[in-house]
Amino acid sequence: MALILAAGLGSRLRPQTKTPKPLTKVLGLTLAERVVCTLIDADIRRFLVTLGHEAEAVRAHFSDIARRRDVRIDFIEAEDWERGNGASALAAKGRTGEPPFFLVMIDHLFDPGIARALADDPPAPGEMCLAVDRDKDGIFDLDDVTRVKIDDGRIQEIEKTLDDWDAGDTGVMLCTSGLFEGLERAAARNEHGLSDGLRELAGEGRARTVDVTGMPWLDVDTPEALREAERRLMRDQGRKTRDGPVARHLNRPVSRWLSRYLVRTTVTPNQISLISWLLSCVAAGLMAVSGYPALAAGGALAQLASIVDGCDGEIARLKHAQSEFGGWFDAVLDRYADAVLLFGLMWHEFAATGTSLSVLLGFAAILGSFLNSYTADKYDGLMAQRLQGASYFRLGRDVRVFVIFLGALSNLPLVTLGVVAVVMNVEVVRRIVVCARADTK
């Protein structure tokens, strides 16, 4: 269960966004939906949201998220929300169910691994655990971060003005009912910040830390931080380990630029997959037409389709809209696209020269392309296991479409078919050898 503090005004963001902070959009999704989706990725499906500023608009939006994401979201109105985020959290006393529960801020984006790290090291009864980041150089807004002084894994001091401090507060914590005891004691002294409550627990040795240094997080409470959030999200789209060399160095930079605009529209990943396939079909039709201009235009359009094909996965990840069907649907359309592109190139050569070699090389190229795709899952799985997320040598669809593009521009369709046939089939054999050697170890 997760408690999401969503009652605040968000005064520093409001002049730019003109909406309540939870409804502020970051590349197509609101802060509210991004936080919920991140926690879903950490296997959390029940939420309690504190409401305050523009409560009804925020409630309606979270209710829509609950319906679309198939999770349970309950609400509690924090009457004293204007006093501070501690008052908002205290309003949830008695509503968080069996301990422990996660507590997160509506304006903090974070890796789901942070929540998992907390779950792996839960607090004792009456305690709480705060995820902290010791990499001071990596914190975006060093002047605004809540600073934490740590001794033997426990919080000694926590506030924004500390001169001597060890780590930054990520805004993600795992708590027991002890949190509310600290908040109540702080409120009795008219101190209503969440840090005030944590300070009370820290004084009794009941506030622990979990080091999550290296896991990304960002406090999005200024226009500058909002731009940084978008920059980081787009940057992460270029870290797909299964990208081949052409996708990594040519296609991905362009597709990320396209996705930055597409993510703000209603277009779905499956629709993008279909658009890419249609572009490939048109490209194949052009290449099948006699004459160099049509051949060159078809090759250029094939490369454009390959670039667009990268956008579907990017949009899916940015919108947390990944699905098994979507991945399978994209793979099926890619196989059709490969076949029609190579057939179009083969037909262009056969119609111009009548040579049977073009048919033979075309068949070998299509066969190699299909087997290259068929062997990809086992090979990629093996490499991912061996290299644990690092990039590795890979020749796949991005390379063969790029070869088609270059061959069409160079007016060398027969040579292109030969290159694709040789390269793809040799790559299949290489993968078989790699996997066979791994299986004998």
C-alpha cells in the first residue's frame, strides 16, 4: 500500500502549468499517473491519496487513473493541508492498513528500484526507512534538496539548511504507524512539515535510511526541474540495450526527437507500429517500380519507416503502455515489412535484367532476415544475462534496412540483395555458435 501526498498548492509550477500540481504533464503523462505507474512497477496496486488544493479535480483524475490502470485508489481530504506536508500525511492516520506502507510525494519521479530497495529492508515496528542518495554531485537542485545527516544508517538530522550532511532525501519512504507518532508530537509544537515528524523519530533512533545512490529520482517542483524531467526521460530512451549499431547511433536520436512530440498526442504505440508498416509497404512498392528515382525514393522511405518503428517502443515506455500484445504485434508487422522490402528490391532487379540470380539472392535475403529475427530472443536473452544491461554486438533489422537504403541510393539492388543475404545468414550462424558454446558451459 502507498500513501501519496497530493494536497499541496505547487505554487512554483503553477504559473507555467496553470493546473494543480498532480495534473502537471511530463511528456504525455501527469505527475499523478507517473507516480502511480512507477509504484505499479514495484508491485503496489493499492493507494491512498491525500487531497487539498482543488480536491475535486485531483480526485477525478486519480479515479480515472484507477479505472484505466486497474488499481484501487482511496482518498482522504487533509483539512490542514495548507500548514505543510506533515499535516497532509497525518490526515491518513488510521487509514494505511497493515504496516509497513510506502509514502511518496506527488512531485517526485523515481525509479521503481527505489521502492524495491526499501521493501527489501523494511523498518521494524514503530520505525520508518527513508531512501537517500549520497551522490551530491548528481542531485539536480542542490539548494532545494532536503539534506540528511546519517550515523550508522540512522537519521541524525534532516532539514534543508544543514551545512554538514551526508545524503539527499529522495522523497520515498517505507513507514509504520510510528510515523504518525512523530508527526503528532511535531504538530503539538506547531511544526507541520514531514521533516519535523521524521526529526522526532530520529531523536529516538527510529528513523533509518536505505542507500539508493545510483538510482534516478527527481523532485519536480520548479519549471527548471520539469524541463530536466523531460530531458532525463527522453535520454533514457536511448539506453535500450538491444539496439543495433544503426539504431543506436542514427535511428534512435531521430526517433527520440519524433517521440518527444508524439507522446503529447493521443497516438498509441500500436498505431505507430501500423504506420511504420504502411510506410514500408509504400517503400517496397516504390522500389518495385522501374527507374532510379522510384528506387531511391523507396530506399529513403524504408529508412524513415525504420526510424518511426523505434517510436512505438519509446512511446509505450514513456506512457507506461507496454503490453505483450504490443511487442508481438510490432514483431509481426516487422517481419511483413522485411519481406515486402526485400521482395520490392528483388522485383526491381528482376524486371530490369531478368536474371535468376536476383530471385535466388532475394530468397536467401528474406530467409536470412526471418531467421535473424527468429534467433534474436535467445541470443538477446543470453547477452543480457552475461552483460547485465551493457550494450553488445548485434546485427538485426536496423542494419538490413540501412543496407537496403544505401543500396537503393547507390542503384545497386543486386549487390544489396547479396550483402543482406550473406550478412544476415552469417549472423544467424554466429548466434548459433555463441548460444551453443554457452549451452555447453
